[in-house]
Amino acid sequence: MTAVASTAAPTAQRRLWLRDRAEAMTRAVIGPMAGFALFLLVWQTIAMLIPAIPTPGVTWDAAKVLFADPFYRNGPNDQGIGWNILASLERVAIGFGLAAIVGIPAGFAIGRFAAINAMFSPIVSLLRPVSPLAWLPLGLLLFKAANPAAIWAIFICSIWPMIINTATGVQRVPQDYLNVARVLNLSEWKVLTRVLLPAVLPYVLTGVRLSIGTAWLVIVAAEMLTGGTGIGFWLWDEWNNLKVEHIVIAIFVIGIIGLLLEVALIQLARRFTYNEE
């Protein structure tokens, strides 16, 4: 009787495990597939009601032609979508990198020193809500060229989340950590590298993740206004050419690249986040 009961228990546990696995697979695979199918159905319905909107099939055919040769060059204003994507990513990388070089140390200083916090917190609070595109004309005035002006807009929109999240992280470091550092007579550099940086790193990475998402949003709008090359300029140029299917493709491309950047930074944040368990 005992042997039968002991055999039945693992069988029941295995069934429960299989049921949980099936539910997890349903949520992970079938759920997104059903949502995407519903999205395509709604899209198809709208396209049937509004003939100017391309259907999913027409858009797919146009995408196959478009990505068959994404890196062609027929002059400065006629380049494949691949070159335009790379141009946008290059601007984002430069502006975002400059923002990280300036914003992360500034956040540490604002969070660490009360005097600097009192000086610069009002300025950050004043300038942070300003739309990044409001800075674009000033960038054109300063740099006299569209490319550095777009990078300037990326820099401005990327710096605030880094400053704010880094400063918040520094201010939330337990005072006991700093007291121990004071007892050990650690230099300010050692306090920064051995106490503050490990504790603040999750906040820094959160700021970085928010900044890269904002930067990718802003570069598309900035390129629409400045022209030249880039996915934003390409999208606007396709609108002028009345190629609506290419506009839809550009929307998907922008969304996919933004999603990939977000996922990459989330994985990086998880890699460097310490969880006390």
C-alpha cells in the first residue's frame, strides 16, 4: 500500500509539472501569436475600408523587394534603407555616448555632494521637461550643419535620465556603507569605486536604458526636420513619394530596432544587478 502511494506521488507531481510547462508555453508562444494574428486581422480590415492603407500582403511584398538590396547607392539622396539605419544608429551612438560621459559623472557629483545638488538640481528640473526637438534650432545655429545638430538633440534628450537616476542611486546608498568607509579612512576615489559604484550601478543602467529609448525616438523626428540620411529622413522621403507601404515598413523597422536596443540593455542591467536573496 505504501509502495503504491509512493509511486502515485511522483506521477501526480510530474503531471502538475507538465501542466505548468504547458501553461508557460501557451503564454510564451500561443499568446503572442494570437495577438499578432489579431493585429494582422485589424490591419487587413482597416486596409479594406481605407484603400490608401496597404494591406499586410502588399507591405510584405514591398519589404521583400526593399530588403533584397538594402545597401545600394544611387547618389547622396538615393540610398538603401540599410545605409539610413546605420546613419541613424551612428548618430544615436555618438550623442548617447557623449551624454553618458557627461551625465553619469554629473549624477554622481549631484548625488554625493549637497552643495552641487543645491546648485544644479533646479537647473535639471527646469530643463528636463523641455522637448528635445526644441533644442534642435539652437543646435543648427551653433553647429551650422544638420548632422551635429541631430547629435546635439540626442545628447540633450539622453543626459537627463542618466543624471537623475545616477543621483537618485547615490542618495539611496545606505549611510552605514559610507560610515564604514569613513572609519576605514578611504579616499574619495576608493569610496566612489568600491562603495558607491557597485551600489549605484543598477540605477545607472536604468538611466542608460531610459536614455537609449528616448534617443531612438528623438532621432527619427530630428532626421525628419534636418534631412540628409537616416531612417527618419528616409521615412519622410517615402511620404513625399507617396509610397505608403514603405512608411509602414519604416514604422516596423523603427519599432524592431528600438525593441532590440531595449532588450539588450535590460539583459545588461540584469547581468550587473545584485539581488539579495
